[in-house]
Amino acid sequence: MKRQFYDVPPQYAGGPSFHKHKLEIRSFIFWISFALALASLAIPPLRYLAYGVPMLVLLTCVADRKVSLGEEAWPYLIVLVAGLTLGPLANTDGWKDLFFIFAGVSVALLSRMPQVKLWTVFFCLLACFAFQFGAFGNFRGGVHFNILKSESSFEGNFSFVFALLVPFAVMQRRYLLALLSLLMAVLSLKRIAVLAAVGAGVMALVGPRRGRWLLNPPVMLALNALVLVADMAYSTGLMDHMIQQFTGQSSNEFGQGRQSIHRYVVRDLLDSPFLALIGHGMGSVYSIAEQGVGVYEKINLHSDLLKLAYEVGYIVTAVMVWVMYTARSHAVRVAFFFQNILFFTDNTLIYFFFTFFLFTLMRTQRESEQAHAAPVV
């Protein structure tokens, strides 16, 4: 019997889907991830469901037989490769961190991603914010707000994502959205997130030509090195007198306990220069930080820059920073500048709810810019 061959219908040529008139599997996985990222913010115990996202993404990539490796994914992939290379030195918490980092970056591997509108993200965040504080907020003592003491009745992780919307809104000239997002970031009060929003917003406003004078590898590598040296001076007590004189607070009080946590980590870096170059392994920083507070449990450093320097070493940290600012897209550089500022005093590297939106907005903005530039070229 003669064998017959048929062409694949065009509606099925783009990869697996549920039906030719319905949602593609990759889009379905993306929106599940979107919902889980919001759920992680609104109902924190549900954050554990989000860690199934990498498996779903990998299955989708296998079905598509295609993986996207855009310029926004490379810095995180460098950390993942370095962490796996130092696997024999990693502890249980270190392997968890590697998985958490991959959970956030995994969405960037999808071959195609829906174009998410900034207003959609804002209103979804606003609804989740209202739900969380309406259902779980405690206002019996009234509503209080003090930005100097970093106290707010609405303080929470929403601030990171609201603040992230600011530079993207500025790039799209949605200034009302930028203002509303900044106000919500201030209300939910993570001071470093507000600072990052303002800094990245300025870089978005000045545009790519002027922005490249600052957002380039040599300048940003020097800035990160300067911040790391300043953290070491602070942690070892060299800045105690100055802080006491200008703020009337002790160094530890001024840094909200960071001096105690960072002290032993910095001392170990200074005492072991060779290991400081290549890293001590993922998760090793937690066991050192415990000594500073006298509590034997997982203690976050609240400084991803110091964490990376200790766990994967100066060399990999420098390569990561360098690659962050070699991106061709100005939007990607601005977004990494936002993330870079958070590195100084927080630990968002392992926050799925943040990295999901970071990579989603970078990817959609970059592809939008490329789509608009193509006809001109």
C-alpha cells in the first residue's frame, strides 16, 4: 500500500496546544506561574506551590523543543552554573537556594511569552494587596507610618514589585502609572525598593544614549566593589564613630542588626583570600551568619552582594555584574540596575514572586522594543 504524507496544518506548526482555537500550553503555564507569583504575595503559605513552576516550564520546553536564552537570563544562569560547580561545598540550604533562583529565571526559558500590560500587573497587585491586608491585616492599634524608622502598617513584599513597575512605566511614558506604583511602594515600605525605583526611574528617563555613561560594565563593577568595601568597613567597626556622630545611633542599630550578621562573614572573607576568590559554596553563608546572632537557624544576610561574594566568590560575582550591563537592550540594563540596588541591602535573589515579574517585564519590554525597531531597520 502506498504511504501518504501530509503537511502539518499551520495552526499546529508553532508547537503543542490544547486546541487550534484555544490557549497554547506555554501560555497556559505562564498564566499559572503569574497566578502563583501573586498568590505568594497575597497568601504567603501558598508560595510553596510556586516551586512547581520550573518543572512545568521544563516540560513545556521539551514539548516545544525550543528554549529561549535571552540576554536577561544570562547573569542568573552564571550564578546557577557556579553554584552547581561548587556543589560539593554546598549544604542543604544552598541547594534550596539554587532551586529558588532557578524557579525565578525558569519563566525566561519559555520560547514565547504573552505581552503582559503594566496596568494589568498593577491592578492585579493592587487587588492582592487589598485582599491580604483586608483579610489578615491587624489595625487594632491604628494605622502608623514612619519612613525614617522603616515602620508601616502595610509593610510587606508588595513594595518590591510595585517599585519594579516604576522604571518600566517611565520607559513606556505611563507617568501616572509610575507615580501610583511609587506611592504604593512607599506605602508598603521597603526603603531600598523605593530607592531602587527612583534610581532606575531616572535611568529610564534619561534614555539609552545618556544612560550608557553609567549603566556599563566598568562603572557598575566599580560601584559594586565600592559598596562591598564599604560594607566591610561598616561590619568591622571602622565606621562606628562616624555613624554615632551623624545619626546618634550605634552602627548595629543604624543597620537594623546587619553589623552583627555581617561581621563574621566579612572576617572570613578577609582571613581566607583564596577562598574569597572562588567561593565557599552555596548556603555556606548561613552557618557563618548564625554566629553573629547566637541563634542556630537560617539567617538571611539582607545583602545579596555579600552573599554572592562569599558563596560563589569575587570572580563569579564580578562576571555576573559585568554581564548584567552588557545587554544591548537599555530596558534590560535599567531593570538589572534596579535589581543591583536591591542586592546591597536585601535578599531578593531567591524571591520567586520578585524574579518572576523581573524576568517577565524585561522579556516583554525587550521584545516590544525589537518589534518596533524591526520595520525601521
